[in-house]
Amino acid sequence: MSIKKQYLKTKPECKVTFRIPPEISKQFKEACLVGDFNNWDPHANPMKKLKKDNSFVTTINLLKGKEYQFRYLLDGEAWLNDEEADKHVPTYFPDAENSVIIC
């Protein structure tokens, strides 16, 4: 997986691109980015599957100076963390953790 951050000069925002690589995405039909920035709504940030390599990608703007917890939801049932996240934190569920991005 990969996360790319681009800090905007004219706004207090960070443009973040999230990508699930083809070696993971090829076995799934759809992916969504869910997190506290979208109230954990699986329909708020669907990821686009690229035709050139079958990776999933989406870009969102987040406020600078904040931390956001997130995960990927694949085919509406499989949860996936991002290994390249800035850190990981435990959840209310004892067997799970969330990825965290710091802007």
C-alpha cells in the first residue's frame, strides 16, 4: 500500500492519496476508505479501481495538524490496515487496530 501527502500552500489542508496495490486488490471487486474523517461511512469514499494495473486509489483533503484513524473495507467484508500508515492504534475490539495518518 502507499500513502502520498501533498501539503497545500493556499489552504490549511493536506491532499492525501491512498493506494491499494494490485497484488492485494486483484482479488477484490471494490474497496472503500473509511475513517473518522468520514464518520466510518463505507459509502463516503469509494476507491477507484485503475484499469492499467487493477490497484485501488482515492484522494481526499484533510486538515493539517490533525491525526485521523482509518482502514480499508474490501468487498464490504474484509478490513485491511495500511502498513505505511504513520502509526497504528488499538480499537475497541481486542483483535483489531486502526491505521493512523498524521497531516
